[in-house]
Amino acid sequence: MTKRTECLTPTILLITVASIILACPRLLAQTTPAAAAPSSPATGALPAPSFDVATIKPHPSASSYSFLGIRATPDGVSALSPLRNLVLFAYTHQIGDQVSGGPDWAKADQFDVQAKMSEADIVAMQKLKPAEAAARSQLMMQTLLAERFRLKVHSEAGQAPIYELVVAKGGPKMEVAATDASGEQHVGMMFRNDRGVARGVSMQSLAGFLSTPNGGMGRPVIDKTGLSGTYNFTLNSSWCGAPPCGPDYASAMFSALQELGLKLQPATGAIEIIVIDHAERPSEN
């Protein structure tokens, strides 16, 4: 079987305020791990937010594809992904080691997912801040997985190798982001021509990007810079377009961070692991 993964456009926009990372070919969730929510709402609780309509189909194993991952759309979520990565997205985790358990097919089988919001939810989402919209989208995905895959999960604390993002000797070499007349910042990071241009990006969001497969570091990255502001900067390294990427990519990213007055130091840290207790192949659409 030949798999073909290529970017849909030469430009990748990463919306970074603790929100969804839009990256081709992979989209995974954001910066700060959130506690695992129950697979179904408790009795008497308000109904969990859900998509208005969703189709889930097994992807033919003999078929090639041009997109592999999960991406936000104006009216919902589109994905070609195994269940394991859908769980990563739904529970705001970054790397595969943060999901354990479940049947073998949850790692190997790809599913085409098209999930659409109602018109009322689309209007409501447009009024939310990016981080709030991302969190609501993830809650919708949790509901979808519980309903269609009969997913049940719980969270456990674990220890794993991590990187700490810290300020290098000499201090940071980044421009503090300015706000416009309304007091808002234009936030995001765009990768093109083997470099990333960031506007209004926090160190927590940068660490979140580096934690993803597209960040290419292979382990979670925790912000330990102590820098609470947002910054404009150019990251002279490409994103990892086809994870897993080799040591040459990681080396280039280390050098690019050093140019910004930052560095990554190895450490061992606590991470939250989502354990799949139960999952079934998805019900018919």
C-alpha cells in the first residue's frame, strides 16, 4: 500500500492561544492538558455540547489519501484518523504516549469523520474567544466518541521524558507583541518556506506546538520560561510535515530556538495519561 501525504496548501496557519493547531498533515490538540471528562454526562447535569450531525466511515485500507489528521472547519471538524488520535484531540493531549489501552484497531484503523454543528452553534462559536471555541469543539468530540465508539476513558498520572522550554543565557531575543486600538492582538503562527512567522504568540502556546508531532521534538514540552507576555518572532526552522521526523529536524529546531534566546533542556515530568477502558467500532451512520 502506498500512502501519499502532502499539504493542501503551501501555507500552514497555527492558531495558538491554547486553541487548535491547524497543520497539514496532522492536527492535534493544544497546550495545557485538561482533566479527562466522563464519557457521558452525569445524571441531572446539563447536556454535553454535541455536533448536530456526524458521519463516521471506515477508510479503505487499500486507498491512498492526501490528508491525514484532524482539522477544524468553519462548521465543525473533518478528520481522517485512527481512534487513538481522535482521543488525543478530544482530551487536549499532544503525543501518542499520553493515550494507552484500547483494542489494537484503535491505533491502526483509519476513519473518515465529518462532524457538523447546528446553525445556532456556529453562530455561538463565532462569538467565543479562540480558546473557548477550541474547548467547546473538544467537548463535542468527546460526546461524539462516547456515542459512536461507545468510548469510556479515565485519566492517570504518569512520568515521562519531557523538555523544559527555558530562557537561555543572555535573555530572550523576541519582540513584545503590541495590541491594536481595541486592545486585541492578532495571534498566530504561519509556516512557509522553512520558517515560522509568529505574531502575538505566548511561550505556553509555543511549547504546545513543540509538543505536537508537527513540532517534531518527540516528547511534551513544558513552558518554564517565566515569560507571561506574547511575542512576535521568526522561527528559522520548518514544521515537521511527516511525523515522526529524524534527529536532523530536532537539531534545526534547537538552533532556531537558540536564536530567539530560548533553549530546551531534558527533564522528567508528570503527564496525564488517558486510558481507554472500552471502545467499539463505530455504529452505522
